[in-house]
Amino acid sequence: MIEVTWPVAAVFTGLFFTVIAVMAIKTHFNIKKYKKQTEKIQRSYQTMLSQKKSSEVRVGKIGENLAPFLKDWPYDPNRFRFIGNPVDGIQFTDDEVIFIEIKTGKSKLTKSQRAIRNVLRKEGAVSFATFRVSENGCELRKDETDDDE
């Protein structure tokens, strides 16, 4: 049997803890290195995602402006009026006024566009008003017949 003296045990214990400390320091620096690489990849991903979204918005704007002039547009494009926001426009026909939101790709109605759609579905939700400006001042007449008939 080998006899281990106290000083030998202390040296081996010291070496053991030194090796552990060195390994911990290396691991710390490797983690830091990988963390920096991960952050760089995340920034690159966010940049590409932003560019993709920007491209989708541009394509959507082009689609909105061209849609009334496409051969599949079911109405007279000369009677479509662009509004832009909160809906893209209003189409006038001989017997109907239609609020139109043009979408491209997989885009969906926004919360405010859905709210507008729901209000328009209610009976009596749409009205007509005349805003009269004269030398006597201004007056708003809502859903009334005036002398323009």
C-alpha cells in the first residue's frame, strides 16, 4: 500500500482545483464567444425579417394601387376612390356604395378594419350628410332632403 502524506495530498488537491478553475475559465470564455455569435446571428435575422416585411408592405401598396385596373376587377375602375386609411377605398356603382379593402398574399384585416366591416353590416349604420357652407355660416344636415333634388 502506498502511503500518502499530508503535503502530497495538498499538492494533488491544489492541482485538482487548479485544473477545475482553468476548465471553468475556458468554458466561461467559450460561452461568451458563443453568446456574441448568437447575438450576431439574431441581429442578422432581425435585419432580414425587417427587410422581408418592408418588401411585403411595398408589394401590398403596389397591389392596392393596381387592383382597380386589373382585368378581374368587377367594377368600373373610374368610379373607385382611394382613401388609403382605414380602408383602401370606396367603389361607387349605380345602386351601391362599397367600402373596399385590398389585400395581397396572406394579409388579414386589421382590428380597426374588422370593426368598420362590422359597423357597416349593422342596419342603419351608414348615413348620408350634407355639409352646407354659405354666407350665413355652416350647417350639417344628416339624412335630410335638401333643395339639391
